[in-house]
Amino acid sequence: MLIVMNPHATPQQLEAVCERVQALGFRAHVVGGARCTAIGVTGNSGEVSPAPFEELPGVSEVVRVTRPYKLVSREFHPDNTVLRFPNSATIGGRELAVIAGPCSVESREQIFTIAEHLVSRGVRFLRGGAFKPRTSPYSFQGLGEEGLKLLAEVRDRFGLLIVTEAMDESSLRLVERYADVIQVGSRNMQNYSLLKLVGRSRKPVLLKRGMSATLEEYLLAAEYILNEGNFEVLFCERGVRTFTDHSRNTMDLSVIPAVQQVSHLPIIADPSHGTGRRDRVLPLSRAAVAVGADGLIIEVHNAPDQALSDGAQSLSLPEFDRLLEEIRQIAPVVQRSVSSDVTANAAVAR
């Protein structure tokens, strides 16, 4: 259920509606929009009568939300959600977000070399894994807190915002301390305990699609996070498991407009995991921008052939430069732009 407030409703009237919702044993979620403020009602096991709310002062209308996902839906929040960050970066607005960096942090020299190159190209977000869920227990698992400290050093030096994955409760506490965006990986998309925990965080969350997740399952995973009070969520399409043998996964670009049609949350694309092949990343990046993705997350390494993880799908620095050049040409066609202003980051770097 969605309780839409009158544009001139007072804070006291808004509070009174929330108190009525809570008195009936439900949860109230207040969301401000461009035109008015609305209150989402969750926690009900069946249909809720609108009668207790319709006559309250300041209430304009009560709308039933018919989808199984409530807070994620456009019925609840018709306007696009735009995530805003301290360095003026956004995700979901006109500017196409570019998140780039290595699969995993390997050393101080490696991460600083990559970060210096990215910031010189106008990139605002650095991705890098400190905790790495790997298929084999013998593969490189990441540097842990040491890696997070190196990422924090990079942020202090270059002004880049840090995106890194949390795998469980203990790693989440560390990621919250050091990162700017918490990533929930595809293997954990349906780890509902972890989703609830990141929902109680006040850091933005990048939620990757599970390897075999349907659209509804994906949206309901995000619902877990929003239901805990964290509305700073962005989706990430990273490919699904199919019968193909010409790529690591199948990049499902059709899910991008599908998500945008039913949800207000932004969605970005990960062509690195979506293909698993370096030579496919550029073509799928072009396609993702053209289909309307709100951004890209790209694996970039200064020496991909020596990378400790995912080197086969990581772009070299010159290859990444070419990708930026090409998506800057495509972005205006879909009313987007790609930042090339390095002034703010350069000031931090000095």
C-alpha cells in the first residue's frame, strides 16, 4: 500500500500517518518525490484496508501496490532514484557512471598505478576486491583488511569512490568502515541474511544479479534491502548461466529496460563478468550504453596477463582508454554524458 500525501502536508501530518501505520503493526517507509511525499506500508501478510488512512489530515490518496515487490516498484516511487556522492558523482542521472579497476587488490603498486590512470581519465569510482569468493578454494582469495586499507589510501590520494564486495557479516563490518559502496556479489544475491544486514547499513549497495535469477527474484532481493531502510541501491546485470560455450556467461541486456520499466532504482552493466573475455568487453559495453544502462563496471588491470584473478576478462589500460573514447561518442545519442572533467579528482591528487 502507498499513502500519497498532499503536496502541502505538514511534517506533523506526515508523522501522524506514520504513527497510525505503526500502531496497526505495519512498517512505514517515507520517500520524497519531485511532486509529493509518499509513505510505503509493508509488513502486512494480507490486504490492508485504506480506511484508517484516507481521512487523516494531509493524505491525498491511498494506492494499492499490486506487485510482490513494493518499495522497489515504480508504483511506490514513480521518479528515477539518483544516487548522489560527495565528489559530485551520481548514478542514475544524466551522467553515465563508470566504475573501473582490478578484480582484486594485489599490491600497493598495482592499485596505485591503476587508480592514477583512471583518475586521469575522469573516472570517479574505483572497484577492487579485498574479499574474493572463488570457485576453487586454492585460488587467490584477496588481501582482506590489508586490501581495504590500500583502497582507502587510494581514495585519500586521488578522490576516487571505493566499490568493494562484502561476503558475510564479518567482512561487511570492515567494508562499511573503508568503502563508499558495498557490493553484494551474484553468489550472494539470495543470501537473505546478508541482504538484511546491508539494508541496515547507510552505505549505497551495488546488487549483482544471481547467475540464474529471474527478473522477479532479482527485484525481490533488492526489496529485502529497501525493507530494512536502505533505499540507496543500484542493480547490476553481470550475465547469467546458459548453455553457451563461446563466453563465460550470457549478457542479458534485455533485463536493463525491463528493470527500468518496473523499478525506480538505477541499473548498470558488467560486461567483464557478462562475457568473461577481454575481446568481448568493448562490444558489450557499447551495447549496454545504447540500451540505456545507467553505467558500466569494468575490470581494468595494468598487467592483465599477470593478474591473480580474472585476468582473461580484464582490459589493459590502453584498451580501457579506447572503451571510454567510444562510449563518450555513444552516450549523447541516448541523452547521456560521460565525465571527462578531472579537475576535482586532480585537486585531491595534488
